[in-house]
Amino acid sequence: MRLVIARCSVDYAGRLTAHLPSAPRLILVKADGSVSVHADDRAYKPLNWMSPPCTLKEGEEDGVAVWTVVNKSGEKLIITMEEVLHDSSHELGVDPGLIKDGVEAHLQELLADRMETLGEGWSLIRREYPTAIGPVDILGRDARGTTVAVEIKRRGEIDGVEQLTRYLELLNRDPLLAPVRGVFAAQEIKPQARVLATDRGIDCVVLDYNALRGIEDDKLRLF
């Protein structure tokens, strides 16, 4: 990962146009090729970003460093560096992903054995499907044959939706799997997480742990 702190302005040119005036900002360049621009607020959310696959070209205009990031659709993120305050690179290696507690691990096992509870005709491809950024809890197919990535949590929060989003970006680059849609499954899903998931086209499923164990009526609530 490369971390750059610079006084910069940012212009986005694509389906829409956007401009960030000059200010000190943090720029992250990750190993997957993504580039994101952050302010010192807004928690984890960047001001602007370009998701992979994309290319970064570092150039110069009138003696000022200019980064041009272009994605496969031809959209551009242009970062004009007026003053670089910090520039460092760090090798983080492959992230092992979030470690699940016993309930989450058991939910994964139960759901993998009973994929039909997600819908008639659903089938399992693999549990713990490996990706470059960690394993997907469950990879399966729905009744139409569409590949589905299922992320399972005991309590569904925003970070879980973000994790599933990253998996989907990677999986959809594989022509043997694409298109891949997502299902965010948890015993409890926070309202903010549900809103974010819906905005990203991810289905939310509330899991009944006892029902999956066969203790109560066998139902999942799909929203």
C-alpha cells in the first residue's frame, strides 16, 4: 500500500463531473490498483475514488505533479499535487480476513448444508471460497444459475457490507463466475448496514440460528 499526504486538487471526469478544490488530503494506492482520496473526517469513506481495474499514470504539467487514474470505462480521476508532504509504501501481504466467532462459524456450516433455505433450487459451490483478499463464506448458485457470494455475520454492520463489496468486485472479474451477486446474512442487521447493502444491490437475509439447527420453525426472512 502506498500512502501519500499532499495538498492537492481532484477532478473526476466520467458519467458526471466533480471537483475538489485544493486542500491537504490522504491518497491511498492499494495493491489491487484502487486509488482513493480521503479527508481528515468522514470515517472510512473517501471523498473520491477509482475502483479496480484501473491504471495510474504519474506525469507533470507546468512543473506540477499530476496523477491520472483511468478505469476500464474510460472515466478519469485527475489529482494535481501542489505539495507532497509524505510519500511511503508498505507491504501488507494477504489479509487473513475477519476471524469469526463460534456462532458465525456454525451458521456458515448450517447454511452450507441447507442452501434450500435461501430459496428453492439453490446449491452450494464451496464454503470458504478463496480470493486474494480472504475467503468468501459461501459461494453458491441460485435457482437461475447465477453465482451468489454469501457473507455471514452474527451481527450485520457496515464493515460486513464493505467486506462483501470487496469480494464481489474481485469475483466479478472472473469470467467463469460473473455475474456474481451478493447476499448479506446475519442474525441481526443494523439499519445503516441494510441501507448500504440495498444501495449496492446486495440482498439482506436475517438468519434464525435455532431454526437452522432444527429447534424452531425453519424460516429465513428475506428483505
